[in-house]
Amino acid sequence: MDASLHVEPFGFFSLDALRAGWYLMWRQFVRILPIVVAAGAIGGALTGVGMMVVGILVISLGIVAATIWANVLVPRLASRWTEARYGYALSGPLAVWWGITWRVLVAALVAGVITYPFDAVARSLAESFKGSAMGLLGQLLTALLGLASVAVTVLATGWAMSRVAAAQISGLPVIEPARSASPTLAVATAPAMAAPVSATAAAPAARGGSRTEGKRQCPKCGLYETERGAVIGWYCTVCGWREARR
């Protein structure tokens, strides 16, 4: 009997969410990085030789291409992660992309609202007390808040992936792999082989009890095909055995 698959989404602040989010984001990053680097290098070179407009256009097109490619990678990588973890790939790339993206955006918005007062204070300290301990403290707080924002994005991505996977594959049948029978079970369930029966024991049953009544068993072939002669005594009609006469 097939069982149904049950998948629980990860908690937001969990190690599983962190791992899942990191799985998607670093693979996404290494794939879009060459596009950004190439566009930046070409655009910078064009700008350096006086073709500023063309250089800016190249850089802008590179950023657009990298953004599109990053969004295309989201459902692909999420499906690959789901298949590796649960054994099922996700379907509907657009639905997968939207299910992950809107959750990440909402989480980032909530985190931004919560951290905004702290970020404003940190920036104010950095600007008002440049070159002092308070200014350094403001810069440190700004850097820490930036790292926190990245961590929230990674967690939100992993959490969103688990939510999409749970919504799509929960309830699917789980097909158990066929199990080979153990030697003990095979011996126990195999039909018992009949023990070899000697011709001596099988002959009376095969020929019926009525035909063996009053007959003498042949000591040579074990059959009951014997007759008693008036002169020679008992003899076998099959193998030719004769009773020794004294």
C-alpha cells in the first residue's frame, strides 16, 4: 500500500532554512558573476577611451541580463534542490519563481522596517562623528546591519523554498522500492520438495491395494508383480527373479 508524502516547511530561523537558502544563492551568484564582470570590464574600457554613453549602455545591459538570468535560475535551482532532498522535481517554473520571490520580498520588507531606526542612527553617527570613536561605531553598526540583511535574505530564500516544496509535493504517493526476499524467507515460503520415494514403497500405492493383496514383494526389484507357480514357486514377471527352492 502506497503512503503519501508529508513535507513540513522549515522554520524561518533554522539551520535547514540557512542551508537551503545558501544552496540557491551561491549557485545563483557564481552563474551571474561572469556576466556582471564582463559587462563591467567592457563598459569600463569603452568609458576610458571616451565612449562614455556606449560604456554606460553596455554596463546597464549587463546588469539587466544578469538580473533576468538570476530570476530564471530561481525555479531551476529550487527544483534541483527539492529533487535532491525529497526525490521530486518541482513543476511550473513561473509559479515556483513567484512563490519564492514574493516571500523573500515580504521578509526583506519586514526586516527593513525593523532595522530602519537602527540603520538611521548608525548612519547619523558615522556622518556626525567622522574620525572619532562614535563615527567608527556608526560605521560598524552599518556594516553589521548590512550583514544581518544578507542573512535574512538567505534565511528567507531557504524558508520560501521549503514552503513552495511543501505546497507542491505534499500528498504525492511514496512508492516503496521492491525488497528482495531474504534467504530465510525464501526457504520458508518455497514449496516443500517431496522426498524421493523408493520404487518399493511407491509401487503398491501406484497399482492399488487390491492388486497387491496375496502377492509377494520381489526382493530384487521391489515390485509386487509376482506369481506363484506350482513347480518353481514364487517368481517375478518383471525382472525374472525366482524363489530359491530347497
